[in-house]
Amino acid sequence: MKTKYQLILVAFALLIVCPTNSFAQKKKEIRQAGIKQKVEWRYIYENDKEIKYKEYEAQFDKQGNILMEKTYDEKGNTIKHIEYKYDNEGNEILQTTFNSKGEVIEKVETSYSNGLKVEKKIYGPTGKLKSRKVFEYK
């Protein structure tokens, strides 16, 4: 029974650690390469014509943190716009999502204690608290 419990614990730990390491490495690569902006272009082929449009755009700070990302439709209109803010340790503390009209549709505030995420609050478009998640460590 003890061995089965240990295997489950190791598998769970790997699930938690692996995505974090790949994201951290990506931030590190962005920082090392000095990337400030990323743009993704979509090419559509209709009736022997090539139609090109900007589908996605992201901006990064010097630490490799994403500051802003936007998605666009074929006509260049913004579909979704997300802005991020970080504390001095590089932890994401605020994520604000806007609709195509530039109106806030959601805000996510995350708080930390001793470097660990302890709470995440999600607010709706009116600023009213919709949900809250608390993280407990033992």
C-alpha cells in the first residue's frame, strides 16, 4: 500500500513540476534572446489568392514575462486582449481580459506568501467577485 501511495505522489509531483519547468524555460529563452514582441501570421488560400492577416500578438518585458497578448480576426479586428502585471519577484499578480470593444470582461488577482501562490480571485466585468481559489501547502 505504501509503494502505491508513493507512486501516486511521484506522478502528481511530475504533473505539477513539468509544466512549470517548460514555462520557466520558455521565459528564460525569451529573456536570453531579448525578444520584446511575438507576432503570428495566418495565411489563407482561396481562389488562387493568398490572404495574410495578423492572428496573434504578444509583448514581453525584459524578464521574459508576457505583458500583453491580443488575438485578431481576418479583418484585423481585436477579438480578445489580455494584459498581465507582475510583482518584484516575477509572480503574475493581475490578469485583465478585455472583449473586442475594449471593455473589461474579467480580472484575475493572484496573491503570494513566501513565494507560494496562496489565493486567486476572479472578478466579473462589474468588478464583483465571481470565485476564489485558495492554495494550501503542507
